[in-house]
Amino acid sequence: MLAGAGPTSARSASATQKKGGAAPTAEQVAETVVLVFGARERLVQIRRTGVERGRITRTTDDGRTEEIAYERSFKRGDTLEKDKVRLDQRRPTLDYTLVFNDGRVFGVVRGTSFTPREEDVSGFLADSRHGIETLLRYKENGSTISFAGKDKQKGIDLWMLDLDDKEKRRTRFYISSQSGRILWLEYSETPAGATAPVKFKRTFHDYRIVQGTRVPYRTVLYMEDKQVEESQLMSVVYGVKIEDTVFRNPESAS
């Protein structure tokens, strides 16, 4: 795993790009991104806990559009696998909750726990397995990164960075070499009931500064180049007090 990177590495990546010399290293690109999103120490301190509220517009298999209001609460652990995450969703026909705690996912409806569908679990875990946090926390997660080359799309110069986590799940990040922002990412997964991997792409838009850290307020998910989901963040606050009982399975509550 790469070590010893910091602001110097970030400046070095930009300098390498401007000089048009040798390609930057994977470490230089990754540390540039970490610095642009708020710097590692600030991210750890500010984003120890958080509550996000927003709206998801999802296209169902039969082509209908579904609107979902959500509230996502989290408590950061030493690694992504030790995080505690709760996602409350208000759907047109049902309100229910998904929780990640102690390395497993369970659902809650009207105070009773249940085993969620595999596709719901995969979608819920995608943010941690194939998301911005996956790259921002690559060091503590023990992930492997590699520089996959340069590209240029729609006039934007890009760095491509591959990240493989400990479970060998790969995510490719497309990063603006000018701003250091993640513009989109791609990964492949085999959905429940499918026999072959499917390509997913998540794009990030409307970046804003929240408590000294950079946050995309709109994201769009594509499956095989077809838009299937759009998320709009309405509000987010970090550093709030969240009790562990928020993430407790009702069956284990005393």
C-alpha cells in the first residue's frame, strides 16, 4: 500500500500535468483528490458522523418513475467495513429502513427487522464499495490503487485511477486533472438473478463546500448507459451527535 503522501504529492501531480512530462503516480493522483475534497485530517475530524437528507428519483423495471425521500445517518469507523450507516426511505407505498452495522445489512419496517432483497442490499452498499469515500479512505481500507492513464472527454483532461479493495472489487475513477474533482466512476457487478456482469457508471455534479469539505449535491447512476437513478442532496450536516441505538437491530434491543 502506498504511504507518505500529502500536500506535496498533490502539488506534484498538478505540476507533472502542467509540464506535460511523465504521468503522475497513483499516489499523487489519489492524494490530490483527498486534498481537494478537504484534506485527510479534516475529513476524519469533520465527517466522523453526519446526517444527509434528500430525494431519489428511480426508474423501475417497467419504466415508471419512483420518487423516494431519504435520510442517511452514519457514524464513521476505522474502515468502511466498521462504519455504521442507516438509510430511512419514504416511498409512495411504504416507509422502511436499511442499516449496515457489524458488517451486515438488515431492514426495519414498523419496528420489526427483516432480511432485505439482495438487489436492495447491493444498491445500499454501492456507496461504500464504489463511491467517493472508497477513494478518500483508500489508505485506512488497505485498498490498492494504480494509475490507468490519461484521457480527454468533452474538452476535459482526465486522470483515470483504478482502485481494488481487499475483496478485489474494482472501481475506476475519472478525475479532472485541472480541479482534482471526481467527475464520475465506473464499476461492474453481477446483479441478483443475472449471469453476467453489468457495467455501472455514477456521475457527480453541483459540488459545494460543506464545513470545509467538498460534497456533490447531485449524482446520477447509469446501468449499461441507461439512467436508472438520480439523487439530489437537500441538506447535510456533519459532526452531529448520533447514538449507537440508531443502528441497533430491533431483535437485539433489550
